[in-house]
Amino acid sequence: MKISLIIPSKNESESLEKVILEAKKFNFINEIIVVVDDQADNSINEIKNFNIKLIIQKDKGYGAAVIEGFKNISNEYGCIFNADYSFDPNYLSKMIIKTNNYQFIFGSRYKIGGSSDDDTIITYIGNKIFTFLSKYFLGIMLSDVLYTYVLCHAKSFKKLKLTKHDFRLCIELPYQVKKNNYNYCDISMKERKRFSGQKKVNELRDGYLILLEIINTFFKRIKNE
């Protein structure tokens, strides 16, 4: 089985090369797609010496990068993968095994056996709250709804017809997976501390958008039931 890595990257010049070199050690990764939102992004300089796909996304935002990455995938399975070195590719072998029974496999820092070296107290509390709300109001049965280390069947991903171009995709993706009755599961992981630079998530602004997405999705769900 061969998989493609979809790597949204926004000025990750200090870590991206390290991420790619580590990924290339795994024979089952035969395609790496780096998605940036601007020709001037400093990530581009780090991939010139590698045989990988580079996409300049048409729409801004993390969600748009993921969606456009999957549009350009060649393999049957793709994995959303961070450019900041926080994702450990060693978990991919375990995720691949799960594809025998599941179309979507989500990583989790909060399932038994998981942990994070990159969480702050604010992100930890926020993630716990959003996971709780997503579970009890949207029916998303995941233990870490905002962790987008996701391996999935590419055709199934495309059928979801996702529209959120920012971090609201973190809610839209698992909700659409559940709504479309795809088989999914989560496995415990340890999130590594990002290699360098600043987190791209704004805890207050993006947290507010994610909360609104949960509320809006809940009322749409009620209306359609």
C-alpha cells in the first residue's frame, strides 16, 4: 500500500526539510504534496531539491490547503500531515493496518496512551471542550476532534465536498465523515513539540470560529432531522 502526504505549509522553512527527510525513510510514502498559499512563502526554498509536488493554493487558509491537496492526490490513500515536525510518521504503519476496517483514521492526543508535548493549558482546555461539544451535540465519536493527523481513503474524502477554508475544517471533516456513514476510528498518539517557529492557530480567533461552526452545524442537524 502506498500513501500520499498532504502537507499544508505556511512559512515553515525551519522545519519542512526535516519533515520531508523523515517521511522519505518510509517506503509506503511515495508521494508528498506541499501546499502553500503564496509564491513568496519561505517553505518553497526548502523543497527545491526534493521530488515532490508543490501547489500554490487558490484560496487562503488551512482547510483550503487540505482540500486542494487531496484534489491532486495520486494514491488511493492520503494523510494530512503537519509541516512543523509535531506529527510522528511512525504512527502511519498502525494507521495503515486500520484501513482494513475503516475509511478514516484519526490521531488522538487524549485517548489512553496519547499525549502532547506541544499543548498549552489554553489549547488543552479548548480542545477538551470542543471535543465534548462535538461528541454530545454533533455525534462525532472522537477523543480529540481538533487533531488533524488523519489517514483516509482519497475518493471518500473527495465525496465529502468540504467547503471550510480555515480551521473550521477540523469540525466539518469528522462531522461529514459521520454524516455520510463512513467507518472511522481514532488511535492514540504522542504529539511532538513543533521544531521551530510559531503556531499558526490563533487560540482566541480560531477558537471562536470553531465554536461557531459547532453551533451552526448543530442547528442545521436539528433542522434536517
